[in-house]
Amino acid sequence: MVKRAQDKGLPYPYVLDETQAIATAYGARVTPHIFLLDAQGTLVYRGRVDDSLEQDKIKTHDFAAALDALVSGKPVQVAETKAFGCSVKYTKR
């Protein structure tokens, strides 16, 4: 992940959740399942990236709208959407 982040020039932190504790704590059910936190660590958006898997059927860019609001200092209008995708496979403990 460190090399990939460097190669891609990713300017943001990421978490490698080897124990799945973070995914469990936030309740991640599918991939991708977005959890957007503000500078204080408060969850301001959770849910899907867009409203469709098919590019030509996308009507709302939910994550982009939440991120735009956050960086503009405005409240996130839609704080939660239904995430969809492949289910997260948790390890058995």
C-alpha cells in the first residue's frame, strides 16, 4: 500500500485494517462502502459512491457531493445513502 500510494501520488492518509476492527466498528457491509470523516473525526457521510453501477444511468454523485460540501465548509445535505456492491467477507474469530 505504501508503494501504491507513492506511485499514484495519493495525497491523503489511508488505513490498512488487517484485523477488520475498523470496518466492523463502522459497519461496512459492501465494497465500496464510503465513510467520510471531517477534520475532527466526526462521520459526516456514509454510503455509496454514486446511485448506479452503470455510468450512463448515474443521476447523483453522492460521495462527490458530500466531499465537495465538506471541503467548502458547508453541511453535507445527504449524510447517508444505501451502499451497494460486493459483500465484505469478514474473517471468522
